[in-house]
Amino acid sequence: MSEDILSLIKENVVQGRINQEDEGMEEGMEGKPAVTELVQKALDDGIDVQKIINDGLTSGMDIVGQKFEKKEYYIPDMLASAEAVGAAMEMLEPHLAKNGIEPKGKIIVATVKGDLHDIGKNIVTILLRGAGYLVKDLGNDIDDQTIVDAVKKEQPQFLGLSALLTSTMTHMRAIVQSLKDAGIRDKVKVIVGGAPVSEQFAKDIGADGFGADGFQAVSVIDSLNS
Ligand code: B12
């Protein structure tokens, strides 16, 4: 029985359906319970929260990731699924705390100064939350010092920086340097991403990792976390 509802959650994540009014990718889904209604039902049925996340939401996003890689899905499709997972995670967050499930680690994310692009960062945030990390999102257009101060205060294991402009990605190098100057570079692993950013750029500026998309962001952070 619990398998049924979990596979329905998974299917609806793939369809990118948040509520029952949503149409989804396939015909004839409108009116049927979608991710949020199914997650509520799973909670009411007493299904373990971690099972809902792993076997429903995350395995749904895994399929979305594969479809994205095979170019069967495009960015709007991925966003719809990511939003459905985000809505479900908001419902599950209080239950995670209540059940004493420890987050896998703490991450601060931000889009750097002068850069208003936040769609990619938001996807990364949602996927990391879905993967069990506690993510503090500072927002976009965040100046270097605010980011360094947040690392000092929050002491996260990871700092995820996003930049979409060649003119703003230079802040990433400056932030790595500021972390060194503040004597806290070895306390936090810095992961960078965004369309103009590359593996080579990450190496050049002394970052610890690079993710080309949200799924890589999760796997890179998972591997640095183990
Ligand atoms: C949407 C968009 C906008 C929107 C942003 C809305 C928003 N809320 O984000 C608006 C209209 C505001 C905008 C404005 C501008 N934009 Co614009 N914009 C885009 C566009 C079309 C899509 C970006 C996007 O959201 N992609 C979808 C997301 C999902 O992809 P992503 O951001 O790359 O994120 C993924 C990965 O990179 C990675 N990732 C991202 N961040 C992180 C972080 C970490 C830690 C990790 C591990 C991974 C990771 O994972 C994400 C999910 O898979 C791109 C073109 C393009 N195709 O990229 C141009 C583009 C980025 N913009 C561009 C420009 C020039 C501008 C403007 C200067 C335009 C202008 N003249 O006003 C302004 C600048 C505003 C500013 N100061 O930031 C140029 C940049 C050129 C360059 N190389 O510098 C681009 C490439 C368009 C172009 N071809 O000219 N833009």
C-alpha cells in the first residue's frame, strides 16, 4: 500500500504536478491528486518521512535528471518538477525536525554580487534540500563580505556560489581569497556553478568543487561529504 502512494508521488514529481488542478506532461491527469495531496495522504497514513523523500521525491527527481540529460526534458519541465519537490519539502520540513532526522550537512548558497540570475541557484537549493541538506539561501546580488560573514556566523560545511555573468563570476575568486584572509578557508568547502563557470575555473580559483547542474551539485557535495 505504502509502495503505491510512494510510486504515485514519484510519478507526479516526474509530471511536475504540485496540486490536483495541475495538468502535468501527459493528458488526463488534471483533477487527480498530485504531489502535495499525495504527500499529505502519505503523512496521514503514517508513512516514514525519510521514505517519502527517498522513494517518492528523490527517486522522482532522479528520473527527471535522466530525462534532462537525454534532452527529453527541458528547463521548464525540470523547474516544474523541482517546484513540486520544493512544495513537498516545505510540508515535510517540520516532520523531519520532529522525527529527529539529522540533516546531512549545512550549506549556504548565494548568487554573487551584481548578478540577479537566481533560477539555477533555486533549483540547486531545492535539490540539495530534497537530498537531505539544511540549506540557507542568502539570495541573489549578495556582496562578498555578507557571504564571508554568513560563513563565519553559520559555520556551514559547504558554501555554494552561483554566477551567470562573466562579469560577476570574478567575485567567486575574491570570496575564496576573503575566506583565506579571514582564516576560515579550511572550515568550509566551496562549490561553484552557473553557466559561465567550469571545472577548470573552479580549480583556478581554488574552489573545492563544480557542478554543471543541480544533480551534479548534489553528487559533488555528497562525495565531498563522505
Ligand atoms: C533568465 C535569464 C535572465 C533573467 C534572470 C531571472 C532570474 N530570476 O534568474 C533576467 C531577465 C533578469 C536576466 C537579466 C540579465 N541577463 Co540574463 N539570462 C537569462 C537566461 C535566458 C537563462 C538563465 C537561467 O535561468 N537558466 C536556467 C538555469 C536552470 O540554469 P543555470 O542558471 O545555468 O543553473 C544551472 C547550472 O548552471 C547549475 N548551477 C547554477 N548555480 C549553481 C551553483 C552551484 C553551487 C552549483 C554547484 C551549480 C549551479 O545548476 C543549475 C540547475 O541545473 C540566460 C541564457 C541562458 N540560456 O543561460 C541569460 C544570460 C545568463 N543573461 C545574460 C545577460 C547579458 C543578462 C543581462 C546583462 C541583460 C541585460 N542587458 O540587461 C541582465 C543582467 C542582470 C543581472 N545584473 O544579473 C547573458 C550572460 C552573458 C555573459 N556571459 O555574461 C546570458 C547568457 C544571455 C546571453 N546569451 O547573452 N537574465
